[in-house]
Amino acid sequence: MNFWLVMLSAGLVTYAIRLSFILFIGRRRIPDLLLRALRFVPPAVLTAIIFPEVVMPGGNLNLSLENPRLLSGLLAALVAWRTRNVILTILVGMLTLWGLQYYFL
């Protein structure tokens, strides 16, 4: 019962947060500076999620060339920078990671 109460509460809080933005800001014009700043939120969140696992696999800092995640991440970042293609970046990163994991293991 506690599990479902927590899930229902979390869902209601999430819904309330989203609804508050629609109700309070929905009909107002958002300043251009804020709109430009909001475009950086998704990459910042994605980086905050991925970066620790790339440089600290298993909870240990590993910045060596024997870290397949670091090498794959660097190559994926290079592909993203040069092509700006999300699908290609993910594809190159994952294929590189799988290949290096196979090589190092």
C-alpha cells in the first residue's frame, strides 16, 4: 500500500508542477533571454546524467586510455560537434563502446 501511495503522490506532485507553469506562465510572453537559456537545459541535464558514468565507471575515477567509456564518450562528442546529428552520435558512441569493451575484456 505504501508503494502505491508514494507513486500516486509523486505523480500528483509532477502533474501539479507542470500545471503550475501552464496556469501561471501559459498566456504570458517569456523573455527572449529566458527562452535562449532554456535551450541549454536538456544538454545540461543529459551531461549531468552521463558524465559521471563516463569518467567514473564503477564509482572509481578512471581518466586513462584503458577506459572504454571515456574513449567512446570522447569520440561521440567529436561526432556530435562535427555533425550535429543525434542518431549518428548515439550510433558511433554505442558501437565504439561495444567494440572497446570487447577488446578490453
